[in-house]
Amino acid sequence: MTTWSKETFGSSLFHPMDLHDLHSRFLEHATYFWGRSKATVSAYKMLIEFFLNITRLSDTGQVTEDRVREFFFVGRTQRGWSARTYRAYWSHLRQFFRWCVKGGHLLADPTQGIEVPKLERKLPAKLSRQDANRILEYVDNYPYPRASHFIRCRNHALMATLLFTGLRKSEALGLRCGDVDLENRSMFVRQGKGAKDRVVPICATLAGSLARYVEARRQRGKTCPEFFTSMCRDCRFTVEGLTQLIKKIRVGTGIKFSAHKLRHTFATLMLEGGCDIYSISKMMGHSDIKTTTIYLAASAEHLRSQIARHPLNSIGCRTYSPSVGEL
């Protein structure tokens, strides 16, 4: 790990410093001091590297608000960035430049005066109840090769977990055997997004699928601590493996979806089934319930059921033909 000396901080205000070197130090700081997740640090690395490669800035002496503003202008006008993409670059660069200012490597944050566009208010993409059932039926009835009972059970259990719990793919693949409590019908999600633990309940249908997989896993002799395992090796089922599985299901069913779309589907179906928004928020691990409320607008069926609660709805409609004098 890189170390910083007092002399480095004292002289950096007067001598330009290499931005690529500062970038490496920043990633270390985000990992070891801020405790950012691997995914967040990877995003820092990718986006800041892209910025340095496009702008060709090499040291802190070349960093100005105009140069940074030009980067965002080109992104919006020539590269077709959405407001979400724009804000992602702005947020990550702001973290980097603020760290540089705090460490004495820059006099001011060049992103401070740059405007940020409002996010488009888009409803989350989801699947219908019929499509969700079709996915589960497909993975359970797919003509797998001989002696692949384990794959059938694992794939069904994994897809059912995503649809019946709303877990993020990293959370589902990160489950350990001890995290799945079939007796008490609960899952312990350790260090989810935002480094938060939570407990998610398991319904009867999911419990049945998981129990079948646990037995198939035992028969296969899997002993690794991760719950969802590879077929050939006794190790965790990978993100790449899940991606390939989803691609096969998409081709076989004609249903376009991603692991995150299954998460949106869980929230919407729970809402339509009568679950309250607070419980859904807790199960999904949202830090702010406002994040969950977007599903209220995404579910037309839920809104229709709510409009039926209008007090005047019970009056009914009286039909008659008014005379001209009554008009």
C-alpha cells in the first residue's frame, strides 16, 4: 500500500503532481479508508481512467474548470450521454477532485461550478406475472443433458431467489450456506449495497425450490461455503455464469430481462399482491423509502385498486335523460 509523507502534502500545492499516480492513491484510499465496495472502486477506476484518457491531462497543473467542463459538453453533445451517465461521471470525478483538494494536490474542485442535468423520471422495467412464471417453468423443464439434475435444481432455485426475494445478483451469488435458514424461512443478506446487513423472508414456494437444490447439492458432494455453486467445480457460481444462464433463458423464452429486472418484478408483484411499501423497502434493502415509492407509479393494477377506495365510488352512476330546462 502506498504511504504519504508530510513533505508530499506540503509541496503538492506548488508542484504539479501526476494524475495517474493520484488516481491509484485515490483508489487505495477509497478501499482502505472509506471502505467502498469492490464494485464502487471498480467504477471509480473505470470512469476516472476514461476521463484522463479522453482529456489527456497528465498532471494537476493542467486541471481547470474549462477543461473539465469541455469533457462533459462533448459527452452530452457528441457521445449522446443520458442525464444518468453524465451524473455518474460528475459524481465520481467530484469524489476524486475533492480528495485531491483535501490532500493539498489541487487548490479547488473543478467540478464545483459545473451544472448537473436532472434525471429522467423513468419507471422501472418489470415483467408480467405470466412472464415470471414462464421463466421458472422454462428452467425447470429445459432438456438438460443426462445426469444434470443438479443444474436443473440450482438454476430453478437461483431464478426463484431473484424473483421471490428481490435480491441483487451480487447478493444472491454471495449467499453462504449458513445464510439460508429453511427451517425459519429466512435469508441473511450480509453486507449488501451500502455495507448493510438485512434479513429477507422466504415464502413456501421458494422454500420448496431451495430445499430441492440443497438435497441435489448434497448428493453432488458440494462442500464450499457459498450457497450457489458451479457444476464442475466446488466453488461459487460466478457472475459470468449467471449472465450466460440468463442469455440462454432469454433465447429460449423470447423474454427480454436481466437480473435487475427480476428485482423490479419482485417489488411490483409484491405491491400488487397487497404488501405495504415499508415492508417492500426493508426487504429490498433501500436506504430511503423514497427509492421504493417509484414502484407505486410502475404498477397500474395497484393504482386501479387504490382508486376504487374513493369515497364517492359507492354512490354509483344514476342514468337519466335531462330535459332541456335542466341543462
